[in-house]
Amino acid sequence: MPAYLIILLFFLNILFGISFFYLVFLLIFHPRTKRKFLGIPLPRGIIYLLQDKIVEKVVDFFQTYLEVKREDFATSKSNEIARDITEKAINFLKQKINIFPDFIKNKIIGFVENVIFHFALELSCSFLPEIVDRYLIKERVLNLFSDENVRFVEQKAKYYLTKPIVIFGAVFGFIFAAFNLIILVIFSIL
């Protein structure tokens, strides 16, 4: 086999490695919007698909845990968390106050259980929702996943990751080129 074909094969493998890893990079960020190719809808970039799922999870978290009205507290997840916290605190307290007589220990446990549960009630029904509303935490979290911030991440990724991706792709292609060259030599001998 002529030497120029071997060199061409070598460089084509390196070019394939570079283009493969750059294509993976493009699949993460592009296309930004839903597009169609020959009538077939193309999926959005991976980061945009994850963006939608993350936003759904954040909204679900805020609705489930922090936007609970006091009337709905008895059937909410916040109530379960408050009960769990109270139960763990009471179990810890029961282990630590074994030196007291039962009539004093039961009063202490009842008082602490009542205080902890009402503290958790106030924390989850009043304090945390007020903090979330006052500092616009939900809006700021959702703003982190806005399109302009994702584009900013893409610009920084292109600036800082393109060179390492190209180098990694070239090394990947070089390894395949060497492997192809070894196979070519083996088959040319046979």
C-alpha cells in the first residue's frame, strides 16, 4: 500500500475523532428550539431538555414543600417532615433523660414534642414561604435556568472546552489510526 494512503488514513481518523467529540459538544447545546427536518421533529439540545426537567422539579419542590397553606398542612409533605423531625427529636430525648422518673419524663417529652412540632409548623407554613416571597428565591432559581444563562454557559464552554475537546478527539483519532495501521500491516503481510 502506498505511503500517502497510509498517511491519509491516519489523518482521516484524527479528523474523525475531532469531529466526533465536537459533534457531541454540539448535541449538548444545539438546537436551542424545536425544529423539524423533513417533517420529523428534532429533539432540542440535551441541556435544554434537562433545563425543562430541572425547572419542573424546582416548581414541584416549591409547590410541594414551601407553598403550603396552614389549612392544607395536615395532608402536606411539610407535615410529614415536621412529624419525622419531632419523632427523631423525641427518640433522642428519650434516650438521654432516662435518669428522671416517668411522671417528669413524660411531661418533658410532651412539652418538647409540642414545641418542636409547632416550631416546624411555623417554619414551614410561615417563615420559609415568607423568605421565599421576600427574596424572590423561586424566580431567581428559575432565572438560573433561563435561555440567556444557558447561552452564557455555552459561550464559556466553547471558550474553555473547545481546545481540550479537539485535543482529546485528536488523541482518540490517533489511537484509532494507530490501531487501523496495525491491522492494515497485519493484513498486508498475510
